[in-house]
Amino acid sequence: MKPPPTLLATGFVVDAPHEGTIFPSAGGNSANPKVQAIYWRCLVALFASARITNPGQRLALFCNVRPPVIDGVDLAMVLERYGVELRLIPLTARLAKDRTAAWGNVLYFFDILTALEAEPDDLRFALVDSDVLVTGTVEPLWALLDQADFAGYVVDTAEDEPVNGMTRRGMAEAAGGLSGRSFAPIPHFGGELFATTIGEWKRNRQLYDRMLDQASRGTGPAAGVLTEEHIYSIAFALQDRPVADAQRVIKRIWTSPRHNTARPGDEALPLWHLPAEKRYGLADFYAWLAAQDFPTALDPAMLRTTAMRLCAVPRKRPVKWLRDGVRQVAAKLGLRQ
């Protein structure tokens, strides 16, 4: 039997000056071209690593603008070299500016999935954050959908720990208000991964639309929803079938001096989410690719070894501590982003 088709994608919104909000892990405002350049380098690293480790995988970038020239490099041409489909889709799912000071464009997944509704119902689709590296085969990701309609990544978050404006208990209250049922604090599904089939998205999207509508109007049980994490978590709690937990496929690996969750064995995961490495290890990985003129074929073992060294997975070497520390001081002095 022929396996179902698959699509691995990321989305990126280039905000205009009047649309910008704070993106904490990038160190600035989403409308700042320097902050945007950080994300452009990250998504090139994502797609390059995905192509090298998964030569036959269909890849796509959803964006509201054509990729620019950064550091003298035409990123549109680079992404084309990696076989990345460019889908120019405007952002319509944006909350009012006064609702949140951070992460103002992260509901873009609504527009992405709406744009995909003409695809075959059996298409297995995974949306990942741009600060993800793919260091192995993604077959285990698609296998999650053999037994579940949706898959996401459960983050270890305390019941009353704020998650960008909502707690697990608060999300449970929203789920209860939407359904008339009672919930214990629900699992926190992170925004770094959302996987499903197009058919299941179409069958279930009414729930997602209802939450977006209430969040946009600021009324109803989902009035407090601000980010995609809130919507994923609440929707997954309300859906009848189990949702696959992707913890054996992806991990949110923090590598900052104050918060380091990297552990031996993380390097064996096929997907690494590296939020603290946007300006450091992922920028270095991008530079490593650029120095080789963005190759499409490399030894995957070499790619993984290089990613481990540059991104501090599973441990940070002294030379990286020193290099990152110098860059952090430079950023505080305004000498670099």
C-alpha cells in the first residue's frame, strides 16, 4: 500500500511597523528588520537540515512576503535550491493590538491550514517553529498519525504556571465553558509542533474557529486565548480521540545559562526545538551552511555532529560558553542584535 503523502512546513509573518509585538527569545520587536533577519536565518537552517536528512520530504514555507536578501544572500533562491515550496499567504488571524504585547502573529496557523484545505484529505501535515533543526528521519513524526488524528508536544508545565497569559487551570476552565464539562488542569501543548491530516483538520476546524472568534471579540469562554499554544491545548482536550504526544520525536531544548534542559539522549531526537539558540547556535549553523554555499547533500552524521557542537546539545562546551557570552555582552551594549 502506498504511504499517505506528507508535508513538513513552517510559517513566518513579516510584521509592518504598526503591527510589531515583542518576540522575547529573539530579543526585540517583530517589526524590526534585524529581528526578522534572525528568523530568516533560522528557517533556512530548518529547511536545509530537513532536506539533507530527508531528501524526499515535501517542504513548504508559508509567508506573507517573498524571502528577502539577507547578508547579501538571496534567500528565495536558497530556499528554492532546497526544494521548499513558497506559499504567499496573508495573515488574517491576528488579535487586536491591545490584547497582547508579545507574540502577536502566532495565530497564523489558521491561515496556513485554510490555504491547505484544497490538498488531499489524507495529506499528513506538520507545522513546526522556524527555530527547529531536523537531525534525522521524520518518519517517526508521521507514524504518530497512524493511531491518532492529531499530534502535538506536551510541555512539562505546572498547573498554575503562566503560559503566555493562561495557565493549564485557566485553559481547563475555558475548555469547560466551551463544552459544559468539567476538566482537571489540561496538558500544555506547545506551539512548536502541530500535526494532523487535512481531512481531520476540516472535520474539526469549527472548534478552532469558535475559539478564534471568541478570542478576537474578547467574549465567551475562550476570551483569554492569546496564542496558538492555548488553542492547541484547549482543542486537544475537547476532541474525542486521543492526541499523540510527540515527546519521543521533538523536545523544547533550552540552552541558556539560566535555564538549560539539554540532556544526554536529546541528540538522538529527529527534531530539536532550540528557542535560546536563535541568535547563537542557529545563526552559527546558518553561517556554516553559507560557508559551503548552502549544500543540498551532506553526510547526515556530520550535520548532526555539527549541530550538537554549535547548539549545545546535549552539553555546552567551554568555547561556546565564551563565544555566546561575548555576543550577549555585545547585544547589551547595542553592538549586535
